[in-house]
Amino acid sequence: MRRYLKKIKQNDSEKIRLILIVVIVVCAVRICMYGGSLVKILSHSMECVVSGDTSRNGLQKLSELSEVTCFTLYKEDRLSVTVRQHDFSFPVKYVSREYMRDRYNISNGSAMTVYYANDKAVKELAEYCSIENGQVRITTNSDIKIFAESSLPDEEAALYAVYDFSDESTGDKSTGSSKSAGTSDDNAGMMDTGVDSYNILIYIDKQNIDGKTMDRISAAGYVPVDRTAIDRAVDKERLIIIRIEYLFLIILASAAGCMFRR
């Protein structure tokens, strides 16, 4: 060690080589840190509302995209309920039966409309909840049943419910569409709303490492209704990828400098 330190003091090229080695180590550590952040982003699932072709052919095209795990025709409304003389108003997100099952693992065999409250909605109703058979159940004075479901997204207080989407021109019923193991559900071939009267809710289990998941979905003709949150996530992902690429270039240049002999 002493000989090496003495050699460094006497030789400027060794000093430069040592600096380059330190640079390589620092860059390698930074790459590992950015890599961890990137893996975390890519492994994070994403759900977003898009507009586009809701005809049978259009939805078949959507089902063929490898980025999309499952999807459904989608609409939003509001529901005002009175629980124990207290009035509440929540946005309601209507999805297909298949999407409720595949995405949230919620099956509803009831013929009546049952609403499912996410955690934030449950907290607003907490004072007025009762527990039956170990499950929180909220029964309003309008005979509307609302069940608590922690698996639902909770960015805002909202209710979720199954909706039988229909063709407005013919009145034909359609339960929506789902996709499993890369193939479309049987209902996907039956669904043809006739008009673009609904949006589409898509679920992406994992994103691709190239940062262009949403670009490919947009290229297929499906445009996010609200791009703010998506653009923020995509920009963050692409920035990390660019930083990793530059760090690799610095490592390669530093390694080349270490091998240089005068």
C-alpha cells in the first residue's frame, strides 16, 4: 500500500488513473440507486382513463396491446346518499363486471346495483358504518348497499359499481370487456356500443423499460383523458433512463482512460 501511495505521488498518470477509478465507483453506485428507482416505477401498476374507438374492432385492437393488462368501458356519475340523516355525495366509477373481477378481485352476483367504497369514502362514512359478519356494510335509507373494499384505488373518496353498458342506438346490453393472459375475453368480441359514448379505463400491471408504454397506447388511437399525472410519471421515468445512460458513458470513458498508457 505504501509503495502504491508513493507511486501515485511520483507519477501524475497514476493520480489521474486513481481519480478515474473513483469516478467509475461513484457512477456505478449512482446507477444502482437510479436502477432501484426505475424498478420501483416500472413495477408500479397504473390505471388511467382514455378516449378512443369503443367499437368491437377498436376494442379488439386495444386487447392486442401487450402493455394493457385489462380494460373496460367506463363512465362516471355522482351518487348522493343519506346515511342516518347525514347527506353525502360521491363520484361513482362504473366499470364492467369482468374488470371488477379481474382488476379488483371483486365478484358481485347480486341482481341489484351494489356500490363499493374505497378507503377514503369509508373514512367519510366511518361514523355511520355497521359491521356484519366481519365486513363493513353501509345500508342507506334509500336501500342502497355500499360495501367497503380496501383494494380499490383511493386517490379520492369514490364509489365503484358494475354497469351494464348498452348500445344507445339499439339498447343491446354489454357487460364490458376484459383481457386475461394476453387474450381478449369472450365479451370483447360481443361488445359494440355503436357510438363513442363511453370512455375506456385501462389497467397496466407493469410498464416497459423504454418509457414508451403510453406512447404505444396513444399510437393505437387511445388518448388519455387527463395526461397530467401520466406525463409526470413518464417524464420521471425517462429522466432516470437518460441519467443511467450518461453514467454508463462516463464509466466507459473513465475505463478507457484507466487503460491508457503513456
